[in-house]
Amino acid sequence: MIPMPRSILTAASLGLCLALAQPAAALDLESLTDAERTLLRAEIRDYLLANPEVIMEAVAVLEQREAQTQAQADSDLVKVNAEALFNDPSSWVGGNPEGDLTLVEFMDYRCSYCRRAFDDVKGLLAADGNIRFIIKEFPILGEESVLASRFAIATRQVAGDEAYKSVHDALMTYSGSMNETGFSRLADTLGLDATAILAEMNSDAVTQVIAANHALGQRMQISGTPSFVLGDQMLRGYLPQDAMQRIADEIRAQ
């Protein structure tokens, strides 16, 4: 057997760590002979079989680094799009308008997870008391989703913020058909002018709001609902109230 240099044996015993946790140049494989390569591979294999937990440790480090990279990329997206996210006059604002944190939700009325998040968001706003909340109509689940958003936006434009919130809340728990007949009945139930709202649904102004939200969502790399922005962080997908509260507390503690 060709004797292995001590440095090669040391490298072999730490093979996976060197390969995954350090730059490629840290272990100069190009300088090894074929025989040394064969022995190194055997040493690495034996080490991993004896210490399989090392693989999971390396994977955990990699996942942590990827999460940190994604978080920084999301934070950069929030900064670049801050004006459209936080100061868009076409979006309804609730919660505590003077809150120290802003929560933005991209939602679709036909999204089951948006409906699930509805009570969690409402509970968060009530329990925290210091969060400003912005709704972004983001219909992506078909024609009925678009019609529902058109109805909600038209309500705001015709009857104002309070009427919009009533319609929004009603649509989040609505089990009827998402069409003009259903919307007319819903408006009547809420004491709103159904005729005026329905007439506004297909207006250019309503179309522009939806188009702007879709464009913003594309820039933010949002492909599903619900998606949230809390402070400078992106929260992609459904989160329960306690998880959102923990994140809010962490942001405040920074």
C-alpha cells in the first residue's frame, strides 16, 4: 500500500466538513494522485458511515445559510417596494394607523388559507394593539376571485373604507356564489347601494388597483396567498397568530 501523508489522513477524517463547510480551495484535490484519491474517498465513506449525524449537521448549516440569504433578499425587496407596500392610497388601512409595525397581507377571497388566516390576523391586531394593517387585493385563483376583489374595491370607491371593511369581512366567510347576484344580496344585507357598487365593478379605476397589486406581487416574488410583509420581513404562507406575534416581538427587539 502506498503510504498516505499525514495531512491527507487528517483531511480524510474531516472530508465532509471540508467539502461542505469550506471553500473548494481549502482541500486541493487536484494535487492528489489516483491512489490517494481512492484512499481519501474510502476514508470519507468510512467516516460518514461511523458518524452519519455529520451529514444532518452539514445540511442544517446549509439550510440556515440559505434561509439567511433568502431573508436578506426579501428585506431588500421590501425596501425597494416600500412606497407601494406601505403608502398606496388605493389600499385599505386598518388596525392601529399609528402603529409601530405595519402588516401587509396579499389575499384572495377564495383561498382557504386566507380564510384560515382571517381570524388569526384579527386576533393579532386586537391582542397587540400596535400594528398597522394593510390589505392588498390579490386575486389569483380564477374568475370568481377577480369578481370578488372587484366587488370589494368598487365598494371602497363608492362607499368608503368602513363599507369596504364590512364587505371584506363578509367575503372572507361567504359561502355563496361569487357573482353579481350574490354580491347584490350581500350589499343589500349590509345596507349598501348594490346598484352603484355593481356599476363600478368593471371600471378602469378598479382594474388599475388589481393590476397594480399584481405587478407589486410579481416584484415581490409572491406566487401564492396569503403572503405577508411584516416590518421588513416577508412571511410567505399561512402563519398562526402566535407565530406572527413572536416575529413582531423579535422585530421590535432588534
